[in-house]
Amino acid sequence: MREGRLGYNCENGRYGLLAMDLWIDTGFHCGECMEVLVDDQWVQTRMEMNLAREWYLVETPYCGDLEYIRARIPD
């Protein structure tokens, strides 16, 4: 698993995965799966965009500004 935090990539307009300040994944597409840390537990989710054009993580409380959310993806 590659683990880091979500960060907004201004170059492609998507959230990606950062380790320190280096991109592990430069940008997720709608429907792409990952795990995020919710209340000290890893939860399977996917990134989507709602009608208000806000990014959100399905079946989590996270919507809108997703910066600094702990996330991980398979190798």
C-alpha cells in the first residue's frame, strides 16, 4: 500500500495522493477506489463529484475541501 495525504493538484484540477510534498498519484478520477482514515479506521471509498461540483468520498463524512485527509492506495 502507498500511503499519504490527499492534496489538490492545480495542474490537472484533481485531488491526488502526496507523501511529504511529493506526488504518489497526481490525480484521482471519478470512481477511483482508495482507503481513507475515518475515526482511526481505514474505510474503503471512491472519489466522486456532486452536482455542486464538489469532490466527495463515498460513504464517508468528507466533502468539499479534501486536503490533508489520510489516504492509501494499493501498489
